[in-house]
Amino acid sequence: MYSAPPPFSASCLSSSPPFPKISETPLIPSSWTPFSLARNPKLTGIRSRKWNTHSQKDEYPSVTVASPISAKTDDDNVLYSAAEVVRNFYGGINNRDLDSVEDLIAENCVYEDLIFPSPFVGRKEILEFFKKFTSATSRDLQFVIDDLSTQDASSVGVIWHLEWKGKPFPFSKGCSFYSLQVINGKRQITYGRDSVEPAFKPGDTALAAIRSVTWLLEQFPQLADRF
């Protein structure tokens, strides 16, 4: 036997919530300073720009349009850093140059884009996905990197957004994570995951849904095995 849940309403969110209060501090404060390509002498020829948030008071930090670090080279002995591989990956997508992207992806790579129901498995399937993406979108639509991690040789985190002709594209903010390994002398992406800003933003309704699902699992823990 179990007790029925109390009647639920939006007011439940304001009284004794089962989760910590969410801070109203902006996720990206105006004082935050990201990684800048201009500070790295190895990375040249990449344009930088400022772009505005929805608020007129604050401004995003300097960002860069993703483009390849250097011209394509036949020197197979060059071992790029993890951050350089990921930047070249975005640069190849922006240039619609999938041939340059191919060697950056491991043969057995798994790529998850969370707006799709299942991951793309293997280099061939991943390239087919990006071929569809580049064919379906204008060349004026470009990935712009807001920040990326540079200290780890085997993993990279990226914050990015899309721009169309230099202007922010709606509902296009995203963050990605990549794992990399050195395979046959080349550092390649073995796993990737993209999380993109949703067009529909439920706000407090999402918290209410989480609360309801949590209560349901507490009453019927066996349901967790079905997820």
C-alpha cells in the first residue's frame, strides 16, 4: 500500500522545495574572461569579435569564428593538441570541408547529438550526418566558439553558438564534450556529445515535472529500470 501524493500545483514550487534554491547569478558574468586565440602565438589568422546578449547591460566575452588553425598539411608527423583537433573539427564544418574532418574522427567514434534519439556510431555514419547538416544549411551559418578547455590532452569542453552573417542565430547556444586518443600517431576524436539550447523553454514547469517524476520513482522504484 502507498499513500496518494498530495494535490500538486505550481505553488508547491515556492513552499518547501525539495531542491536547493537556484541562483539568479548570470551563468556567464560580464567579468569572465575566456580562452582567446590571440594570446596563443601558434594559432593565427582567426577572426575575433564581440557579440551582445539579450541584455543591453552585459556583453559576452570575446569569441572566435571556428576555422582551421593552419593550412592543410601532408606532414603526418604533426601531432595536434586535443584543443587544436577540436578547433580544426569545427573549422572544417564551417568551411564545408568534410575531407579535412575525416582524419579527426576515429574509426569507431561515437557521437551523440541529444536532439536525436540515438547516437551516430562510426566515422562513416558521423560524416553522413554532417554531410546532411552542411547540405541543409547556408554557408553563412557558422559555429562560433565562446570558450574551450586547453589543458587536457584527452578531453575538451566547448561552449559555442551559431551566427548567420555575423549575427547570433536564435536558439543556437550549445556546449559539447569530446574525448580523444592518439591512434596510429594521430590524435582523434573517439567520443563527442552535443547539448543544444532548446527552442521551447519550460522554466519552472520543468522543475515541477522533475518533482512529480521523483515522487513517482520513490513509490515505484522498479520503474527506473525502464528508462
